[in-house]
Amino acid sequence: MNEMINHGKKNVWTISSLTGYIKNLLTGDPALHNVRVKGEISGFKRAYSGHCYFTLKDSGAVLKCVMFRSKAQNVNFDIKEGQNVLAFGNITLYEKGGNYQLIIETLKPEGMGDLYLKFLQLKENLKKKGYFNPERKKSIPFIPRGIGVATSSKGAALQDIITTITSRFPDAKIYISPTSVQGTQAPASIVNSIKLLDNFDPVDVIIISRGGGSFEDLNCFNDERVANAIHNCRKPIISGVGHETDFTISDMTADLRAATPTAAAQAVVPRYRDLETDLSRKKSRLLQNLQAIVERKREYLDYLRPGKLYMYLENLLNRRRQDLDRVIDNLSRNIKNRMERLSGQLELAGEKLNALNPFRVLERGYTIIKDKDTGSFITRAEKTRIDQDLQIIFNDGDVVAKVYLKGKTQDLMNN
């Protein structure tokens, strides 16, 4: 956001806002991103923090430069006053100093610019293809049957590898494929050795390696043919090329990158003494576990002796007896409660049924009349007939009567 002071008809910038505006112009210009600048180093200074400050100059101008520690530690040559270099980076502006500067990503001696550009282009291309993806990298066998080594038979790297492997694991089997590791013929030689060792059955893992050198010396390991051979190899590959600060395409493509040839040898086999120590420790732990198991089994068998077994069974039986008594008590209590509830319900139902008993009415002077011959109940006078024999039921017995006269209640009273 631009901060301007309105002063009459003109706007007045603050120093900070104007500087910020200029910085945005510089950092927002795509043409000033990933620029390649060549010039002579002047006023080089490495700060305590590890950051590098200097200027690049030619006959007509100077350019302030900054290379932060994370990038400076990847430079594989000594930066010297007056040295001609090729720098890659981005133009920005340092507000507090009020000057524009180049933030350097990589720095190479002049003359390697085109070579290094090809390296960056190949790196980006292979990255897009997934050559560097961690998920495609194969694991290194813990103790390989055989170790294939593709390196120069005359270089110090081979002797370092052999010495390191045999000192760590004397029984290791090493198979060497003499390989050219410098010059125009080197990429084809490296590819041929990788294929040869990949098809050699006793080999379980392959080391490709060479000692340190300049960027040009190591450039055969930045070849696309070498990257394809590593990518297509069925066996895991360890790349130990150059010194710790050197990074090649083969390092990025390999299943494991080692900082040096010696580090590659250390990564391919464990230290025999460490294995013995670890085995001894595990043996001791196993014996302790077995002793603990035996002790538990001995205690268990001790319980199975006749005397202790009898006591154990007697205690178990007593517990079961108590459990049974508790169950019987609970069952008896539940049955009693259930019977009491059912008895109460039965008594209540009896009272209700007794209240509905028609014979209880007879106690109050009422009678029940039935046809003596058919036994059917007669509830209305009109249901009777002259000379019909009736059975009249009282509370204390019954009598037989005969119908002599029929009529309505009023008529009978009048007669």
C-alpha cells in the first residue's frame, strides 16, 4: 500500500513507501527472475552467519550481490577476489540500504555457464518425469550377497571403497566393473557397467562412484543416459560421487546418495563388530525372556503338586459351594416374592369373581327359576306356559311349582 502525504496539489511520498513501490516493480518483473549475470567478484566478504556479500563488476557498472549460507555451502570452488563468475538469481531491492541487488541461487566459475544451464534443464526435466520421487527408490539390502562397484580401476575411490567395506564386513564379496568416470566416453562406460552388474546374479546392490573434481570433471554423472540407466536398473544403486558439497544427477536419481565414495561403502554393509554386539545383546535379552518363562512355568507346576493341587481344588470347590448357596438363596427369594405377588393377584381375582357370582343374589331373597324339564333359565313371565313345571331355586334349596295362571303383574294383583 502506497503511503503518500497530500501537500497542496501534489502527493509527497514517504521514503519507505517509495522504496517499497520500487521494490515491488523490481520483484514483480518476470525479466528480473532467474537472471544469469557474469562479472568479476569484488569486495568479497563471508559473514559470521555464513552469508556471502560482494559485488559483480565489469568495465561499466557494479552490481551488489548476496548469497545466503544455504546456497553458499553448495559452491564447490573457492570464491576469490577478482575471479570471473557466472551467477544465477533474482533481482530485488534492499530497503534499508536503498540499493538494488542480486540474490544469488547458484554461482559457477565463468566458462561453465552453458554446461551448468544444461545441468539445470536436465534436472528439471527428470524431476517432472518422477526420477527423483522418494516412492520409486528401492531399499538397500541389509547384508547383500555381493556388491557391484562401477568406478575407475585406477582411482583412489576404488581403494577407499574396498578398504572400508572389508574393514567393516570382512566376508563381503565385491565385484568390480572398471569404468571410465571422466571425459566424453565416460557416460557410455557408466551405463554399460550398470547394465553389466544389473544382469550379474551374485550382485544385490551397485555402487557408482568417483573421487572429487571440478564441475566439468563430474559432468559425466550429469548425463541423461546415466540417469536412465539408474532409473531402469532393477537392483538398488548407491551414488557416491565427488565430495560432500557435490550434487550430480546420478545422486538425485540413485536409490541412495552418499556424500563420498567412503560414505557409499559405509552405507552398503553394516559394521561386523556392531552386528556381533547387537547379536550378543539380543541373545542376552532372549535368555532373560526364556528364564522368565521357565520361572513362570515352574511356579505353575509347583501348584500342580499333589498337596498344593488338593488345596487348590478344595479352595475352588469351597468357592463354588458358596457361589451355589448364593444362587439358591437368590432363587428362593425370587420364587417367594413371585408367589406372594401371584397369591395377592389370585385373591383379588377371586374377590372380583365372587362379586359376579349370581348365587350371591339369592342371599338377599331373590330366586332363580328354571324349566324343570329342560333346565333352561326363565327370566320373563311370558316365557312360561300353563301347567308348566318350574324349579324355583332359593338360597337354601329349591322347590317345584306349577303354573296355574298367567298375566301381567297389575292384572294378577287386581284378580
